[in-house]
Amino acid sequence: MDFATSSHRQRWLYTRTGLTEERRKLQERVVDGLRRQRHAAAAAGGTAGGGADGGSGGGAESPEVAGSATKRAREPPPLSALGELLMLKYYQQIIQEKCREMRMPVKVMATAILYHKRFFLRHSSMEFDPGRVMITAIFMATKVEEFYTRAADIAKSFDVTEDLVVKQEVALLEGLNFDLVVHSPYRALQGLLQELKEARAAAAAAGGAASPPGSASPPPATATATSQQQQQQQLAGLPPLDEGLLPAALPDSPGLDAAARAAFGALDALMLSDAPLLYGPAQLAAAALRSGFKAKGVRIPNFLARIAQRAALLLGGGGGGGGMEVVAAGAGAAAPLGGSASPSPSPAPPGDPAAALTAALDELDALGSEGARRVEVDEVKEANAAAREWRNLLKEAAGAAGGGGGGAGGGGGGDDAARAAKREKKRAAAAAAKAAKEAELLGMPQRQ
């Protein structure tokens, strides 16, 4: 599937301002929803009390109605944006660790992380447990990426019940808007490395002379059409391969192999930041490639310029970009597109694909630094406990609002409401205890 027309690009890439606004609106919706439910529960409790006492039910407006949800539990402050992001990153770190532990392909890992990120742009951790969603995201990613794994095997890896693995599937699908296609930056990075190997081979064959990436030797004249000849002439104007990338300066092993490993490590860090929600897979791959070689003391501006110019040329000529559809488009072109289309704060210079790519990579370097910092369990204990408290309050308020008005008619309505409230309280306590046990098994942070 072409990335340029995919749901990945059309609905799941944002500008920085658009992403911040999406999260702000989400938190506002959750908090307002809880307040409405608590108000409805208080009103139902007041009506029930009025019916039992023979009064007018005027206590419906008071938040202090006896037995009401608002009196049983105060409203905690909402999670801070930073606290929630750190908590989500903590669970996405676990996705990386568990996928490697279970020897899953990197495409499964990338898809599971993107599912987790996307879901929590539509729902808050104050509504859904990110640890449970994490497990289901891995299971769903194995199915979508055709790496068959039994739910029982995933349950065993996390030491949970099989039911917990599949329980959130419908909610996850709805939260993703059934957009299950993820274009993996790992595949794009593998493509760039292959292109680099071919360019090195061509440079070696020509004694270091410039040669277009992806073509080890010029095609025979008899087999080349006019349009291909024109394209080759344009490609011939690409900058030469960086000296540090030539085989004489950088042997395949250990030099090139070590840089490639560093590039994949840089991509792992980018996946734990907001980068996959801001940039396409080709840009992520290019940033990781540059970072990997920079870590080994090799700078590759010419190779990146070749990539950007070649992609722009192929796109301009109606050809396929080899997975590099928007690699030269800069930050602005990759921004959505979904519900948060906002202009890029620093648009790239028009007509200069290499400069546009460099500007995007500079921003991605900063995101990679954020992603590389590991989140420890102690850092998210408070946020995890607060999110759990909100989930319990939402559940309790929904139950009270749904069943509190049943006793408003006869004289025994007050007793019925009291018994219902008592049952609901016991049920909520049992659910909280079960959640705490499952969280403990998952190794999730717990309130001390």
C-alpha cells in the first residue's frame, strides 16, 4: 500500500501544535464526562431520597446528598500532560522489551507501539488501563503483521490470564478507528541501508566516482528507453558519495555493521517519542541513519542529499519513491492531515528537498534524545495511581447514575437505593482489588 494515500498518513500524523491540542481536548472531555456523571448520580440520589421522605426531591442539585457518588469520593486533580506521557512511554518501553523477549519481528513491535500511541490519542489513561491495552496491542499487532502468536503464549509471557489478552480487542479496534495499517520505519531503514550498500559498490567499481544510489552499474544502451536515459542524466547530477562512506574509509565489518546497529538503536529511541505521530516512516529512517553514522564519527550529508533529490525526482516524474514518498517533503508535508491540520511552524525552503530533509532531521534528533531517556518505574507511580483513581471514579459514577433513580417512586425507594449503593461499593472494591493484582503480575507501578 502506498504511504502517501494510506490512513497512516491521512489520519495519524500531526503537527506539534495539533498533537498538543488533541491531547488537551481529550483530557477536557474525560474530566467533563466525569463531572456530568457525578452530577447525574447526585441528582438520582437526591430524587430517590425525596421520594422516600415524601418531599419534593429538591436535594437533586446538592453534591452532598447522602449516599451520592460525589460525597463518597472527591474528584482528584486530572493527570498532568507530562505525567501521562511518561506513563505511556513506560508501557511502550515494555512493548519493546517483551517483543524482543518473545523474538517477534521489529514490524510487530513498531505496530504495537503505534497502536498504543494512537489509542491514547482517542482515549485517556483515566478511562483505560494502559497496561492492559499494551498487552492487547501486542496481540493484535501479531495478527495484523501475520506473525501468528497464540493469546496463551502472550498471556504466559506477561503471567496473566488469556482473557486479559483479548478482553480489550474491541475497544482497541474502535479506538484505532479500525485503521490497522502501519508503515514501519524499520523497513524504510533497511531500504536505506541496502541503497547505501549499492551506492558503495557502484563507487568502488568506478574507483570512487559518483554513481546514482540503487544502480551498481549503468544499464546497457540497447535496453534503455528515452525516459530512462533522461532520468539517468538527471541522477548523474547528484552529489558524490561522502568520503567517509567509501569502502576504503569504512569497511563493511565492523564499520558499516556497527553504524547500522547504532541506526536501529536510534530508531528504537524515536519510537518512544512523539516522532511517529509527527513524521512519516521514511523521515524517521533517515534521521536514525544519520544519527547512527554520527555516533560512529561518520557524517553523511551527501548521501542524505542524494536520497532527498532522488525521491523528489522520482515523485516529480510520477515514479515510485521506493518507500521514500515524503522523505524530502520536510516537516510541513508530513503533518496532518487527520483532525489537526496546522501549518508547519518552520516551513522548509521551496524547491530544495535536501534542505527540507535536513530541517526535519534536526527536529527528529531532539525527539530522539527525548525517547532515549529511559523512564523508570518510580517516575510514574504517582501518575499510575492517579489514573487508576480516575478510572474507578468513572466506573462508580456511571453505575450510580445508571441505577440511582430506581427507588424514586414508592416509600421503599430510599432503602433500595442504599442497598444498591452498598452493592456498587463492594463491586467497585472487588474490581479495584482484581486490577491491583493483575497490575502486580504485570510489573506495573503500584501505590506504595
